[in-house]
Amino acid sequence: MQVRENGRPVPNLSVLPANTAGTKELAVVLVIDTSGSMRGAPIRGAVAAARVFASHRNPQQQLGIVEFNGAVRTALPLTTNQVAIERALKSAPPLGRNTHVYDAVQTALGMLKAGHIAGGAIVLLSDGADTGSVATTAAVQSAAQAAGVRIFTVGLKSGAFDATALKALAAGGSGSFSIAGSSAQLSAIYDQLGSELSSQYVIRYRSQAKPHTTVRVDVSLPDGAGAALSYVTPALPVHPDPPFHRPFWQSASAFAAVSLVCAVLIALGLITALRAQPTRRSVGARLAEFVSPAEKPHDERLSLALRFFSGTEQKLARREWWGRFKEELDVAGVEMPAVQVVVLTGVGTLLLIVVIVALTGSPLLALLAFIAPLAVHVVIERRLEHQRSLFADQLADNLQVIASALRAGQSFVGALSVAVSDAPEPTRREFRRVVADERLGVPLDQGLSVVARRMRNRDLEQIEVVAALQRQTGGNMAEVLDQAADTMRERADLRRMVKTLTTQGRMSRWVVSALPPGLLLIISVINPTYVKPLFATAGGHAVLVVCTGMIISGSLVIKRIVDIDV
């Protein structure tokens, strides 16, 4: 098969036979005259012919029925339901006065247009001329040509038969006109039309013709047969209606833009303030509390930053968790002040909310921005656990050093000082804190209690008890420390064995947690339209938020299961 448009071959041609086309590709509307002149054998023959036509219908081909006299009635909407078709053609319809041929054809065209049919056809049966239609011949022909619908007309001879309207519709609708001398001949005509329409093909190609241009399409087959069709491409409107535009300041884009600008300004102000805030007090600043140094120029940025962070910290200090949070940052080795961590996390979350809303336009998806504070919490917790794990691993060796120093004649405080000089971090930092507190008059057992709480180390709590007993009653503390160190090494071996045995569970946690977002990413790359509803609809956004929460919850539950405290 070769298709030419205005004499030029058409590239990228698509040809679909009727039996493989979809339900939106091909459809036929039977338009049957039910005026008074069809009484008796003519209307019975028309219904019988319609049944014959329906018997040739391709299963994928939709069929509709329109009946007309002085009124137009849709007897059967477009459908592929064979039971509904047989029910509609079971008996002859009621008859009436007048013959509104053009109105009936216009109704059939509207039915095909509403069904979004690519290749529609109308088969019209009447025994007379149009009487009383509102629509005109030119209007119906123009609508049929614009919609690409073919009109086949069948005339049934009667005393008042006039084929003018039927011939005009067939010619203007690129169809054919047939005439039946009696109602008995209708079945043969409808049988031929049914066979022809059920074996048609759908030819598709992308036309390069300009608007309002006459196009001639020639279809030729290898055996020499072919067909030709001419049409005029639609013209562009001279004065198109302007699209509806909501005022910019009332749109979601304006809200996202203003929010983004405000967030950027806040972030710039906070960054400037953070750079201006001193992290450490110099020697001169400390001496200034006791002497009156020369006045220096007043820095407004520094004063503003200090007032802002000081006010924020005063408000946060009223919270029960604030002291614990500052202590955890100190143990984790985070040098940034706690108030800066909180403020920067809040600003980062706000910026992430604005970016998500600006990119997706969905406030619901903005809930995903709260992953930012969760991520900060996870990072701090991991550093905290790392420091505490290091301390626990180093404690046995450091107790051995303390025991050796005690045997060499050192006091417990002196032995701690010896351990501090040789111990790695974080043990050095924590034991240095105990020695410094003891010099300030804090008992050793209380100092060790603080370190045990900071490091969450139950082994150190035992050393605290030993220190209290040694302070009150004395005794061979070196031997007790040796036994405690041996016990700690055995417990460390047990912890390592448990960690090895739970490795599979921890790996399963990360695999199960990463599997849903990984699959979503892969499917988004391979078939974006498959996951488009998740990102383009409110229901999809809700599903994303709920699934994210479930993934995080499941990960935390698995962590709780495999985290065995020894």
C-alpha cells in the first residue's frame, strides 16, 4: 500500500485493520426513518436490514442507532454490547409525522464526536425528502467533512420518494447512495454495507499541510486498486479567544516565589549572623571582665547576632530536652553550638518546603521536607553512638593502665592523670573532665557518675562504686580494676559476636528500606507515565507521604529488633 498527499509519498504510515483497531477507532451509527410513510412492511424491512448489518459488525466496532420522524431519538448510544444491540433491534419502533433527515444526521454526528471516534460512518435510511429540519444540507455536509465521517444513504422507493437530500448527503459525506425498489431489497444492501464497513482499515500519518489548505490523499494498492479523497485543513482562528489567566499574585507560583524569596533572605541573614558570631572567647575578652580595656568600635552585626542567638537559647533553655541535647552534641564532638544547629535545621527545613512546593505545587508533598530534621537527628545519633562505642572499647585498656599506676604507688586521682596522658579520644576528654572536677572539690565517684551517664556505660558505673568504696573504706583497688577489665573484655567479645550474628538483620533493614524508593526511581526512568499519577494527583501525593512514613517506621522497627543490648 502506498499513500500520497498532494502527490508526495507519506512517511511513517500506520495501517490498522478493523479487527485489531480499538473501540475508539471505528464506529457506525444507523439512522432509521420512522415517519408515517414507513408504516407496515417498510419499517419491518428496515429493522430486519439493521439486524443483518449488525451481524457483520466487528466485535471492536461500536454501533449506535438514531430514529427520526418529526423528532429525533437516540434509540441506542454507541456500544459494543451485543445484547444491548439485539434488544434495540428486537421490534419495530413507533412511527410519527414529518421527516427531519438533516436533524437526525446532525445528531448522529454529535454522537460520534462525543465518543471521540477516529473513523466514523453513518448509514441513513429514508423513503422521502426532508421536511422541517432545523439543520441545513450545507451545515451537515460541512460538519461531516470536518469530523471525517462518511455518510452512506439508502433510499426506499415510495409514492412520495425524493432522492435529492439523500444524494446530496452521500456526495458531501464521501459515501455512497443506494436505492431499494422494495423493503425486501434492504437486507441485501445493508449486508453489502456491513461487509464493507467491517473490513475497512484505519490509515494514520502526520500531515505536513498548512492550515486552510486543500489536500488530496491518494491510496493505491499493488493490484492497481485505490481510492482518493480531498479535504481542506482547518483554518486557524483569526481572533482567538485569549486564555484565562488568573492574576499572578493570586496564583500558586506567586506564593511559591514569595516564599522562596523570604526563605532566601532569612537564610542569608542567618548565615551572616553565624559568620559574625564568635566561637571562642579570646584571652583579651576574658581579661576584660576584670579590667577596663580600651573601647573598640561597636559591631552592629555582632550585637544583632548575639542578641538573636542569646534570645533563642533563653527560650529553648526552658524546655526539658534542651540540656540533654547540648550534652549529646558535646559527647558527639559537634563543635557547632546547639542553638546554631537548631536554627540552621529549621531554616533548611523551611527552604526544602518552599522548593518542594515550587517544583510540585503540592502542599501535601511538602511534608517530605521534615526528613531534614530527621536526617540531622540520625547524623547526631550516629556520631554519638560512635563516640560511646569507642569509649566502651577503650575502657578496659585504660583501667589496666590505672591499675598499673595504683600498684606503682599513685593515688586514684594520680592514676587517672596518668591514664589521661596516654588515653586516646574520647576517653582522654572524659577522664580529663573527672580530674578537673576533683580538683574543684567534686568527689571522684560523682565525677565518674557524670561520665557514666554521658557515655551510657554500665561498666563505668561499677568503677564508680569501687571509687566510692575506696574513698570511704580503702582496699586493694588495683586488683578490683584488673578483674573489672577482664570482665569488660569478655563482654566486649560477646558484643562483637552478637553484632556479627545480627549483621544479616541490619543488612535486611537497609535493603528493605531502599527497595521501594529504588524501584520507584527505576520505574520513573523506564516508564514515566506509569508513575505519573503519584506526582500529578493529590491522591498520589498522599500515597507518597504515607509510604514514606511507613518505610521510615519499618526501618526503625527492624533496627529495634536487631539492636540487642549486651
